[in-house]
Amino acid sequence: MIPKLGTHVISNHRAKFVKGKIVQFRKFHEWGELHIVIQWEGIGPVQYTEAMLYECLYEGKIYIDKQYHRNEKLDQLGII
């Protein structure tokens, strides 16, 4: 399953953690593969194919920032 637009992610980039956000989905042809653009802090936008992103998620090179999304939900509920 592809993460949604606006999902915050973290990567272990060159031995330090870098935060990013999924900002765009691109499809260049009707039959073409989906491309996902992540805006990384201090690096800029990086485009991944769907297969590349799945591989990075599977191998743990990129993962969803659960702490960020947890805090967002708690803020929406007025808990923090």
C-alpha cells in the first residue's frame, strides 16, 4: 500500500536521520509506473518509483514517522 500524500517519513541518510514528507504523486503515462516525490529536509525533493519506495520501506531505509502522526492525532483530539 502506498503511503498517502502528506505522510511524514524518516530516512537514515548517511548515518543521520533525515525527515521528509510525501508531497507529490506523478504518472507520466496511463500505463507508466507511479512516481512518488518526497521533500527531504536539507536535501530537497527526491523522486522514487513505486517499486523503489516499496523496497526502501521493506528494507527499513525509509519508514513512516509514527511519532509525528501520533502527535498530530493527539493535537486534533485536544489532548496535547
